[in-house]
Amino acid sequence: MSNDSTPKPKNVDYFRVPRPMWRKIKKVLPKTPKKRGPGRPPADNRAVLNGIWYVLWTGCQWKAVHKDWFGVCSSTLHERFQSWQQQGLFDQFLRIMVKFYAKKRQVQWCWQSIDSKSCPAPLGGEHTGKNPTDRGKQGSKIHLLVDQRGAPLAVYISGANCHDKWSVDDVIISMVIPRPDPTDVEQHVCMDRGYDYEDVHQFVEQERYIAHIKHRRRRGEPLVDDCPVPGETQFPARRWVVERTLGWLAKRRSLRVRWCKKVKNWRAFVQLACAHILMDMAIYG
């Protein structure tokens, strides 16, 4: 029998937000007003969040959520979702779970990684564009910054026609908790060759990072074996953790294809998914 006392992750319940996560985020939700006079009582926050959770995982339409499942009609779910998003509650969810992760496991600031993932956006909307890698179809990009373990610390949404290099500053600025002083904690950042541009190097240096960006071979440049880049092979592979986290996001069907025309609504779904990933990493490692 194993002596490992670390709890093992359970299968995801699409109909119910995990209890540890609910205990953390319920504190910032607005209190359900008491019923006054005739009419239906206000929907319970837990039931509403369970409905939003179901849409996140299944990718179904809001109207496809049956009232009998959560005791809340689909119009109330969508209305409350947009209200919470406008109040900035999903930003708070992510911030709360980052702090929870930092308390349990400590954020590994020494090695960070940045990458993006393109998703189709058939309905268009804000922050969408023609994806040059998908025959010019409309799409969006999810940009993430993660720590050494792959815990998401920053989320940014852009159009699929936006080059990765233009989003580096937005991703770093979007970090939900302040970075430690680089003089106290040496901080490295890893990116793929799509970020190998002079302005990216300048911004990263300005933010006092030590950059590890995969070299992009220019026209007329000799082969990589004949032109080694100092620092590229001095450290083990570390960028894969951000790709793994993007893969975890893709398990949620609503994040595989963007059906939200409003970019803030879609970002709210991404933030809720990142909050769940942080909870799992804090509890299960």
C-alpha cells in the first residue's frame, strides 16, 4: 500500500462546482436578496454557478440548460453570468485561487512561460480576426503566462490575426498578483520562436526578466548547428508546462470553440477554468 498521503483528483462533476472551490469564491458573490411579496424567489448563487459550470464543461447553448437540472431557468443563468462578469467577479475568482495556490504550494516565480492557443470563433465579435493558420477563418487566441509548474497567473484574449509578439506586454501586465522584486527572486521567462523579435527582447529586458526565447532562423542565416544561440541548451526544457495548461483548458468544450460574441464573457469562462486548474494544483499538486 502506498504511503503517499496526497489526495488524488476525482472525476469532474459537470453538474456541480467542486466544494473546495465553492468555499473560496462564495465569499465574493453578492448575497441573494430575500423574497419580498409574491413571485418566484431569487435563484440561489450555488445553483447559478453550477449551471455556469455545466455550460463551461459541455459547451452547450444557454437555452439548452433545462430548469429541472439546477432549479434555475436558462435566461436567469445567462443574466446572472453577465452581471457577475460586469462586476468583475470572475477576475476576483482567478485572483482568489492564485492566492490559494500561492499559500498551499508557493508560486514558482523563478521560471515562467508564455504561449497562446488559437480557437475558432464562427460568430465573430470583439477581439476576433482571420486566422492565417486556418484558411482565414474567424478566430481568437488565448494567451497564458504560467509559473514553473504550469499554474496560470495571467490571461489575455486577442484576435487570431494578432501576432504573438504584440501580446507579450498585455499578458505580463495582466498578471493577477504582483511579481516579487527581480533583485530578490531571479525570474526567467520562456517562449517559443514566434516571440523571437527585437521589440519582445527589449520589453522583456525592461521588465527585468531573463529571456529564453527559441531562436528563429532568419533568411540567409546558417543552419542552427552552425549558429548556436548562447543559453538555449544550458537549461532543461521548461516551456512545455504552458502547453500542458493550454491542453487542460481545451478539455472544457466551451473553450474549444468561441461562441461568445462579447470578449469579456469568453474571458470570464477562461478565468473560471483557470481558477479550477489552480484549485486542483493547490490541493492535488
